[in-house]
Amino acid sequence: MTESWLTQSGAPQSGAPPSWVDGNELAGALAEVFAVDVTTAQGVCAGCGRMAPVAETRVFDRAPGLVARCVGCSAVLLRVVRGPDRIWLDLRGMACVQIAMPGTGGASPDGPGA
Amino acid sequence: MTVVTRGFKGRGTRDAQLPPGQYLTPDFPVLSAGPTPRIDPTGWEFFIATGSGERRTWSWSQLRALPTETVMVDIHCVTKWSKLGTTWDGVSLDTLLADVEPAGDFALVHSYGGYTTNLPVADLTGGRAWVAFRYAGAELDPEHGGPARLLVPHLYFWKSAKWVRGVELLRQDQPGFWESVGYHNYGDPWREQRYWGD
Amino acid sequence: MAAARTETPAARTLELDVPDWPAHRPGQHVDVRLTAEDGYTAQRSYSVASTPGTGRLELTVQRIDDGEVSPYLVDVAQPGDAFEVRGPVGGYFVWDDADPAPVLLVAGGSGIVPLMSMIRARSAAGLRVPFRLVYSTRSPDITIYADELRRRQRDDRGLDLAYAYTRGVPPGWRRPPGRLDGALLREAGWPADLGPACFVCGPTGFVEAAANLLVDQDHPADRIKTERFGPSGGGAA
Ligand SMILES: Cc1cc2nc3c(=O)[nH]c(=O)nc-3n(C[C@H](O)[C@H](O)[C@H](O)COP(=O)(O)OP(=O)(O)OC[C@H]3O[C@@H](n4cnc5c(N)ncnc54)[C@H](O)[C@@H]3O)c2cc1C
């Protein structure tokens, strides 16, 4: 019975200044975990299918963690929580992440370009 | 390695009355995991789903017609700020749950905008939880969860869901928005239950 | 912290000595973490202002009066003080100096900081890629980098500058105070068919508005990169 509630749209209240920043803000937290810069990756929203650079998501950072939302449908794409000695990462909102890699060519590990 | 920065004090101050690791703040920080939803009171409703197929709903005017309590409580945010002696008006969950037969011991609280948080039904009763619609004598600001938010001050403040929409009673516990990504399932500030395993 | 320079009554540049500070890419930021004596911590992001490859990290911070971190960095921190810095991070909001496309920089208030790093990088590398900066600021007295920009406008070939003063204008200024609008952006920017790389930075509301103006002028979304600083975003634009 949760589906319909999760699609509640959230237009920002007029009056209050918009309170999000760009996905660029995730770079520091994600650099602690990943060897590549994930903010330049393309992420596909599991909700609406929109594909966009992680750097262009809307990040809410005045919260107990970082929450990145889809610009198209406002669904949660990614959550990061930093504890003193652990990081939690929830990527359920992204159906797929495409990360550009320095050209090695092949589609399979033993392909011609590998 | 932690570097102490000379001269930096931050907004918060230590206070003996506070739970461990908390700091007193003079203002009321706005924390939010998403945009502030635009909620029209004419379409607003609060529901309780009992878990056995039954669903009670209250419109805005029905809720406001119920007996209101004024409470003065301390609030503790897991991001380490605390505020003492805050005043709220709201309807006690005891009133809303009065003739509801919960199918289980667990509650999942839902908000407009999709936010969720979970807690035991027992923590919603006994004069410890309210649906609050006034803060410090004024209608609750949308930034702080207006038109109405849950108020469960004995747990960390992320449990006091802003823009509350209803309570789903469950046989099985279901972690909410922050509880599913590292934050403690129960969240007692006095036992400093911030993260999983604390 | 090695030294500090006052930029305006509300902004200061901090020069930081970071052991093994690598060359950053212009547009990147760092995360700054402050820890009080009682253990309280606060973390914020600040763009790198300095020229890449100089070995020293410079940040320019604008004071937000009721803020927690910026008043400390602008008014309290002194040479010799220490805090934690993580970075440089962020590979998206960066200018690639191998890209020959003309560049349009749109700054609101302290949003000038990462764009200044791009201007400085271009000059240090002796590049002639045409740059245009449209800078929205409240009034001349609180315009960050005003002197350096005046000098660069004269000396850096291929760098053009236009100001939108929102509250107070210099004596004899033709345009009345007002927000950045489509007309100024069209006049002082690049037409979309030249395929410029656009960088927009400042308070969230300013960036929303400016990016929408660029889209209205047919700049493709994938040529517009944005860096939103937050609701108050280091001061009004
Ligand atoms: C990638 C990036 C780069 C940045 N680079 C720079 C830079 O180079 N220079 C610079 O000066 N700043 C920069 N900023 C902004 C900077 O990170 C801080 O936000 C700024 O300095 C204010 O911090 P503060 O602690 O002083 O204020 P805070 O204590 O955070 O509060 C500032 C004001 O904003 C309000 N506020 C905070 N959060 C919200 C919210 N969610 N909704 C409504 N109001 C809110 C507060 O009430 C207060 O009035 C950058 C931000 C980002 C994301």
C-alpha cells in the first residue's frame, strides 16, 4: 500500500528559498568509497527512467544523511549516511549506473580491445 | 585523527541536562530529506490503517475538532542538536488510537512527500506521541512539517515525521527512510542509539 | 591556515598550506570540517579559488550572518589555525582546458569563486579560449575579486566581463539595478549556435533562474553545468 504515497509530488513551497544543491556535493562522501568519481557517472532513475549525470541530481544535505533525488520525478536515487566508523549507501533508486572508463575498447574481457 | 579548530564553537553548547553527545541550539534548524510538499488543508487527511484491512481517516476539520493538548517537551535531533522546553499543540495518538485494534505491535508512519519512519505501537501511546499542528503558539510552518507533524519527543527527532499523513499498523516491523540506511531502529537519545548496532 | 586576505567587508580569502596538495581542476571543491574543543563538528563545501598547480589552496568565503561555519572562516580563523580539508573533489563542474569551445561563466554573488579558478587557470596556461563572464552581484563594494577582474579585463586577452548589479550601481552606470535578465545574458553571453560551454554558479535560486534563461535561449541542457551553493548560498547575488 505504499506505492501511491511515494509518488506524492513535492513542489517546493513558494516563499522558502530552494534548499537543495547539485549532485556535485556528493563527490566528497562518495570519494571515500569509490575509486572513480561517481558524480560524473550517468544514473538511471528507477522511478521514471530518466538518465542524467549524478552531478545533476538534487541533493538535500541538511539532513541526517545526503539524499539525492531525480530532477524529473523527485524520487530518491541515492542515500548516503556517514557514521563515525561506517558509511551506508543505498542505491536502490538507480536502476543502472554508467561510468565512463578510459578506453580499453572491448565489450568482453577477452575481446579484441582488451 | 581529529584536528581541533581553535576558536570554532559552532552554534551548539554543552548542557548537563542533555542526552549524551547532544548540543543545545538557540534556533530551530530545518532538516529535510526532500522538497517541502505543498499541502492544501482542504485535501489533507490523516489515516490509521489497522493492519487488518480497516482504515480510519480524519479530515483537517475533524482532526481539529478532537481534544487538543498543549505539551512542553525537549527535542533531540540525531545530528546532535537539542532544544529544551519547546511548546506544541496537537492531538494525542491515544485519542486517535482509542478505538482501534492494532493487528500488530509495529507502526510505520507515512508522510506527504513519501518519507517514512517506524516505531513500536507502544511508543505511540501512553501520552508520548501527538499529531502536532501548532508550535510555540503559531500554526506549524511548512518548513517544520506543517500543516501537521508527528511529535514523539522521547525518540530522536527523525521519528517525529514532518508532513505526517498517517500510521500503518503492522504485524512485522518495517524499517523507515533513515532506519533502512544506517540509523538505529529505535533511536533512544538517552542510550545514544544513533546507528545500527548502537 | 597560512594567511588571509580581505576581499570585501563580507568575504575573505583563506590561504591554506595543505601537505601534498595536488593540482586541482578548475571548478572543483573541497569539504571543510571544523571540530570545536567540546567535540562539536560541522562540515561545509567550499570551491577552490586558486590557480591550479601553485601548491597552495585558496578558498574564498562569504559570510552568512546567521550561519554556523562561514562567520568563523571570515572573522575568526587566524594564520596558524588548523582544520580538516577533503579534496579536491568533483569531476563534473570543471572546465576542461583542452576544450576549444568558448566559455560562458554566469556567477551570482560568491558563485564567482569556482569560475575565478577557471579564469585564473586559463590565464596561467596562456590559453586564448574566449571567455565571457556575466557576474550578478549586489553592489560594487561587496563584489568579490572586483580589482583583479578589472585588471584581467584589461590584460587577459579574450576575457569579456559584464555586471548585473542587483541593488546598487557604480556612479554613471547605464543599467539600473536589477536582476540578471535574458536581455543582458543575450548581449553579454554567447549565442547558442557557437556551442559554448556554460558554467552557472551561486545561490540555488539564482542558478535556477539563470539556467532557465540559458535554456530559453536554446543552449542545450548538456552544455549548461551548474553548481548550486544552497538556499542562502554564500550570500545574495
Ligand atoms: C559545492 C559547493 C561549493 C560551495 N562553495 C562556496 C564558496 O566557494 N564560497 C562560499 O562562501 N560558499 C560556498 N558554498 C556554500 C557553503 O558550503 C555554505 O553553505 C555557506 O558558507 C553557509 O554555511 P554556514 O555554516 O555559514 O551557514 P548555515 O549555518 O549552513 O546557514 C546558512 C543560512 O542558510 C539557512 N539554511 C541552511 N539550510 C537551509 C535549508 N535547508 N532551508 C532553508 N534555509 C537554510 C540558515 O538558516 C542560514 O540562514 C558552497 C556550497 C556548495 C554545495
